[in-house]
Amino acid sequence: MTALVAHARIALADPEAIIVPLCEHLAEHGAEISQEKGATIIALGSYRGWLQSSDGHLVVRAEAPDMASLQEAKQAITSHVIEFAPRGEAVPAIAWTGAGSGVAIPSSFRILTVTDVRDVSPHMRRISFHGDDLARFDSLDALHVRLFLPPPDLAEPEWPTFGEDGILRLPAADKAPAVRKYTIREIDTAAGTVTLDFVLHEDAGPGAAFAARARPGDRIGMAGPGGRGLREADWYLFMGDETALPAIGRMLAHLPPTARGIAFIEIANAGEEQALVCPAGIEIRWLHRHGAEAGTTALLQEAFEGVIWPSEEATVYLWAALEHTGFKALRAAARKRLRPERDHHLIVSYWRRGISEDRQAD
């Protein structure tokens, strides 16, 4: 595959004073730094950058296999050049040339249009969307996407864009979309369709509020994917509350026919149960809160303690997502029970009781 290449020539009083801290910072985030023919080379993920001082300029070359990675490279280099510029100096003017130059919507960003809205349970709404070029999102290795939800009274949504300087910019505050993480429930790249499930509740954040008012023709943005997802094992244990149900449902539907294991799903009551597609060897157990508020029970932790595990020879994969307090307890229990040399687990906090997503730490 031919690499995409972009260049920038940035006027600086002392280019070398930028190169050193920039490379040290990126090295702390996993970049490999090397030298070649007077240039400093940064290799991070799928992109590479070349930095060189020349006649009062920082000469930069960025190379990547796809536009999304090239935009990531330009953003990383530009933002850190600005960050490490000496205090008191004017912000350097930066304009990239070559591939992806000019103002553009992020390559990993898609605009989705609502095509259908239906309820699968009293508090779970399934919304179908149409979008173009969705292949990058069709992965069980990375389940999460970021949704960009425009303000409800905005007639024409505005989306994030990369400027000529390579920096990602959001619309003005009054027009900026709310950004929330969700999990794709179903995707058909050939048909250009993607389906997401939204939990409806009274104290609605941007996601639930959008779902409550969504109508065919409404548009949102989507970027990603990210996070970790399904892994191969001899025996599976899935655990989560309503917020994890879309991810669990998607993974169950894509397990091999011979898969064995259990899925524990905490919900409000029997009315919130759903028909899930899964292999015959996977048992579904619904845990009802019977009036207790979400995030206040120990149902999932108790279920974990009662698990009848497979034989010692079988490898185990545990995937769990729940409220933060329960997440900490379950993670501690799993670390005691699972065998690090044979088993794998992913246990995450999808939400924190009493704290909005805007205030939660990454």
C-alpha cells in the first residue's frame, strides 16, 4: 500500500529546542525515537514523522498508511510544537501540504442519519442509522464508538474539522455536539446500516435525551472504533448491567457455535429482558433488581462468587462492564480467581452513580 505523505515547514527561533521535549513526551506515550541522516524519526502506531532543523525552520514530514492515521500524526506533531514553543514567542504559523491538506472532517468520522426507531423493552430504545463507508467500525476487537450528538434545537449540525494546521477543532460552544461513548449493537457494512441501543431513564444525559426525541432524518456523528472486545477462549463469562447489554448482545451473536459459558445480565425487572442470539452452549441468566436503583446492588458480584467454573484445562475469558463501585469489587475478585498465565479478562466501569460522563475521569 502506498503511504500518504504530508509536509510542514514551521518558522521557529530555535527548532532544536522543540524537537527534544517533543520527542521525549511522545516516547513516554510509546513512540520509538531514532536518528537518520540528520533527522529525528518518530514511529508511533501506524505513522512515522521526520523532524529536522533547517535555516530557522522545523521541517516536518509525516507518513501513514491511511488518512485517519495521517491526521493523527499531524495532530500529534502540531499540538506538541505549539505546546513546547518557548513562552513569550508568538504561536508559530503551521500549514500542512500534501495528502489531506486543507480543512476536512476527520477521516475516522462518519455522519449517520436515523432511519428507524423502536423499543425493544420499556427502557431500551433501538435506533437504526444509515452511513457511508462503515467498514472500519465492523470489528469485534474494538467495540466502542464516540457519538457526536448535536444540541436539540440546532437546525443544521456542525461537526469537528481538522484545520490546515492539523489541529482538531470543535464547533463553538453553543453549537458543539455532546460526545458520548456507545457500543454498536449491529452493523451491516454492505447495506451501510448501523444499529445502537440506548438506555432510557428519567435523569437523561445527552445520549438518552437524543434517543427519547429521535426521528427518522435526524443526524449524528460517529468516530472510532476503540476499546477492547471479544477474545478467543474455551469458556466465556459475560457480566454487566443495562449499559453493557448492547455489547454483550453483539458478542454473544458472534461467538462460534461451539462456545460454552454464562452471561449474567442485571436489569430492573423481567419486563426488560430481551431475546438474545447465542450458541446453545451459552446460558443467559437475568438478574432482576426488583425496585432497587441501578448501581446500588451486589447482584453481579454475588453471581460471580457462585460461578461453577469449567475444568482446569479450559481457558476462560471474562468480559464485564458495570457501575464504578461494582466494577472495583468485581475486578478485585477476578484477579484472585483467574489464572494470569491462562485466562484473560476485561472489566470496565461504564458509568459512575451520581456523576455525569462529563465529570468522569478517563
